[in-house]
Amino acid sequence: MANKPAPTAVPIHELIAGRWSPRAYSSEPVSREHLHAVLEAARWAPSSYNLQPWRFMVFDRSADEVSFKRAFATLVPFNQGWNAPAPVLIAATTHTLTNKGEINRCAPYDTGAAAMALVLQAHALGLAAHQMSGFDVNAFRKAFAIPDDVEVIAMISLGHFGEVDKLDPVLREREKSVRTRLPLSDIAFSGAWKKAF
């Protein structure tokens, strides 16, 4: 089920309306060309002072199964269940300090922008991408010797769309359900806090 457009209030670009977070993956490997493309898209994201604090760790099952399994083991059990066929995991991390050693308060924001560029490029290539907070950050830090000044933010699974009917019944229903978001009046204010746009 590769197509699940958002029911938007006004028309928006298909790349944004069409991007969603599926859970049904095929085990088909992702080509190196496509991996390079999603990472290149992330590379060109905007950042405060052009510091580009993001660092993406790629775990490609077909290229390095041992490292992939170590990263996969840090996912919470629920996420391990539906990610079992996923061929690629990407950890989104960020340097928390500027070049001067000061705290970069924009680092997580900037890395989120880079991650969004990555998943939009994945969607443009016809790939599925799902961003997750459900993993053991401390276990991941230990498994991959992440430096103290680097924050591990999210894990992104990446692959080709799989068969929805192979998911368990609860996830199958979620996969087929209509996408929802808060109304615009709850998230966008006009000139004053809580004054709906």
C-alpha cells in the first residue's frame, strides 16, 4: 500500500501530502544509488549558521548484516516486530556543540529538518520510511561507541513497501486507516498565543 495521501484542508504538494509512515516492508534490498540519494537530500537541509550538526549512521542489512543486527537489537520489541523485513535502519544523531564548544540549541531542530529531507526523498523514490523514537538510546550509544557530545535522536527504517495483509490484525487496521492530524487552528496562531490562524 504505497499510496495513502493526506486528506488536506487545502491542496499541498504531492511529495508532502503523499509521505506517510508505513509499517509493511518488503525484504528487498535498497540500492546503493537510492541510499546515496536519500543521504544527499539530507546533506542539503538548512541549518543554523550552516553548522550541519546531523550525522546519519546507515545500517544496510545486505551490506553489513552484523552491524544491522546490533542496531536492530536496540529497537523496542514492538518496533522489532513490524521492522523484521526492513532492509535498512538509519540512526539520526546530532552534534550538540558548536565549533566553539558552546551548546547548539538548534542542533535537534536542524537534524529534524535533515531527516525530513531524507524521508521526502525516500518518498520521491517510491520507498517507505518510518521515523521512530522507540529504541533504547543507551544501548545504541554503548553498541556503537557514540561520543558524549552527540545526541541520538531517532531511528528511521527504510525499504520497499510490503504487503499490508502480512501485518498482524491491529497493525493492518492502522495501516489502512485514514490519516489524521490536529486541526490547523490548534497548531497555527495569528499574532497572539492561542489566537487561531
